[in-house]
Amino acid sequence: MRRAEGLGLRAAVVLAIGLIATNAFAQADLTGVWAPYRGGRGADPALAPPPATPIVLKPQYAAPFEAKRKAEADAAAKGEPIASGAVACVPYGMPRMMSVALYPIEILPTPGQITIVTEAFSEVRRVFMNVPQLPMGDVPPGYYGRSVGKWEGDTLVVDTIGIKPSVPAYQNMPHSDQLRITERLRLVAKDYLHDTITLDDPGVLEKPLTYTLAYRRLPGYEMVEFVCDNNREFIDDKGGTHLKVRER
Amino acid sequence: MIALCSMLLAGLLHHSFAMFDTTKQVTLAGTVTAFEWTNPHAYIELDVPGESGATKHWTIELGSPSILQQAGWKFKDLKFGDKVTAIVNPLKSGQSGALLSRITMPDGRVLTNGPAGRQ
């Protein structure tokens, strides 16, 4: 009897250690500051983001999108690039905020929530953990929508809905208020994080598209403020971007 | 080289830089009248003496403080009266505004408009 109890205790300890180890492996520690990582010369290709799948729009959206891209290229060639919201210091919103030039992002897990703060424009998004998502039409359209997350093994899966159509998506492709953003965040190596993002919008996209953002951890980096209070660029009546030049 | 510079700039700026002619480089040796360490961009205001003796004023756009810090800049690096030599990409419009490419500081350091080659 005593021997059986001993075996039971030993089994329980092994099980507990196993659970702790599994848990430690399952939920990676994403806490900290991360810089966009684009690979490049000399970089390990396994750490750089893999190629994106193409944007396949429904026919009624494809032609206007191509025309818009051509107009943008023509305006840029003239030196009057068509303004993006960023020129007017309007925040990016989701999903663009997750990778802006070289600006880092900070990931802050707390009980029940993971908060992501970006350095560019000091944007904030909140991922509510282990709660159900609302129906699509119940989230008021905005810049960040509503994000819910859960761990699937070592991968943080985040579902976001409620992004309003005027918020630019991947490569400024059009989208509707039916856009669903699914992110899978996973450490691919020590201090290297991939966020694999799938955009699905049955109203606009012929099929979902997937692209990956890669990040490198920046230990000790102190995020700096970004308050857009000296914007000297302005947008003309035709949407072109110009710079206010001082006389003296 | 120009293509490389364009790719680098695209990674540093949060919007299109097509206002500036990145195929042209102009050297501006002058005196700083203001250094604004601000968002979304920092600016250097520069008085540049011309050959005729008349001074021409230039507005030079830089990256944001975050990006400049990554390239070794500090907010106190320049002040009124400092002498610098800047290599810039001018506005396509012909106005005396430009995007900084690199600059020789009063202490001789050469700084760029962002962290070149950082991965």
C-alpha cells in the first residue's frame, strides 16, 4: 500500500514537472522590444520573413486597385506623391502598425491581456486572452478593431475584426468592414519572432493572403516618444504631398 | 548605388520620399539656424552663402528622432551657429528644401539619415 502511494506521488511529481516544462515551452515569453527584421545580405534566411502570397482581389476591385497604383507611381515620378494618412500624422492602425519602417514595437503580456505598443505614432493595441470573439457586426469599425488571443502550443494566435475600410491594409489593398486578420506569433529562434498574418475578406478578396513580419529582440532598448507636433509636410487639393520650406 | 539608397530610404521613412530627387545630390556648406528634434521628422535650417555673397536658406528634412538615434544622433548634436556640410537630395519642385543624405558635423563626425546596413 505504502509502495503504491510512493509510486503515485512519484508519478504526480513527474507529471507536474512535465506540465511545467510543457507550459514553459508552450507559452513563449514575448515580453520586450522587437525591431523589424528584414534579413538582407549575410542574414540567416531561416530568420528572414518568407515571401508573401499574392493579393488576389475580386474582379470588380482588381482594376481600380491597379489604376490607383499606377496613379501613385505617376504622382511619385512627378515629385508629388499621393499622400498616405501618415503624412497627416494619422496613425496606421491594423495591420500596418505592426511594421513601420525600422520602428520597434513593444509587447507587454499581463494577466488576461497582451498589449502591443508601437514606437511610430505611439499606437496601442490590446489582445484580450482566452475570451470569445464577438460577431463581426458587433465590433464598431476602427483602427485597431477587437483582438482576442490564445496560445496554441508555442504559437500565440490572435484574431482581429472591426477594422474600418479607410484604414490601409497590406500594400494599401482595399478591404471592407468584413476584414478578418489572423496572426500567428512564434519564436523561430532565440530572440527572433515571426508574425504570420492572414487577411481574409470574402467581400473583396478572391482568396485569403498571407504574409510574414519578422522581428529581432532589442534587449535594453528604451522606447522613445513619438508625438507628431511638427508636421511640415502638407497635402494639396489633389492629394499630393509637399514640404513647407522656410524662407529664413 | 542610387537604387540602394532608395531602398534604404524606403526602410527609414514612414511615407513616400518621392518629393525628393534621390538621383541628385547637392552639397550645402553653411551655418545652422535651427535644429528641430521633432516628430514626425527632425529638421535642420541652414543658411548657405552663395558665390555672389547672397545667403540662400535651406530646409533639410531628416528621419524621426527614433531613426536618427539608431544612426548615432543626439538631440543636442547641433545648435544655432554651428558650421556643417550636408549632402542632400533636393526637392523635385526646385524649392530650397531637401532630404538629408549625410552630414559632416562641427566635430568632424559624419552622420547619415538612418542606420545604414542594420539588420
